[in-house]
Amino acid sequence: MAGAYILAGELYRAGNYEEAFRNYEKIMKPYVQECQKLPPGIPRIVYPESRVGVALLNQLIAIVGSKPVKWLMRVFSGDKKDNKKNRAKEIILPDY
């Protein structure tokens, strides 16, 4: 939704679509690059290719999604609203 809003705003503001696309990329690229960073090994874990791998992933998801684990995560996570790392992943919406 944010990307669509920014693209529409840049198309409105720019003199032509090429300029709008350049401006859109300049705004969105840092945000997208930050969001796409994955720890090493994650793609292999998340996309298993064997039945055993799929079964293990399903078990892990079931455990992590259980009520006791969710409660523990809330207890130990604390309030992260002011975390600089989380703010780096936010996108600032321009006022068009």
C-alpha cells in the first residue's frame, strides 16, 4: 500500500513517468533493501526440498506458534517501539 501511494504521488508530482519512476526508486530502494536482508541459511530452512525438511519445518512452526512460546516471547521481548533498528525499517510517507 505504501509503495502504491508513493508511486501515485510521484506520478502526480513529476513532469513525466520516467522522472516519477526514478523518484519512486530513490524513495523505495533503501527500504526494500533493508527488508530483504535475510540471515544466512534462512532460504534453505524456509524452503525445504525433502519430506523430512517439510515435516521439521511444520513442527517448528507448530512449536513457535504455541501459546506457551508466544507468552515467553512477549515476556522476554519487551517494548521495541523505540528500537533504532525497527525505525530503520520504517518508510516515511511523503505528503503529496
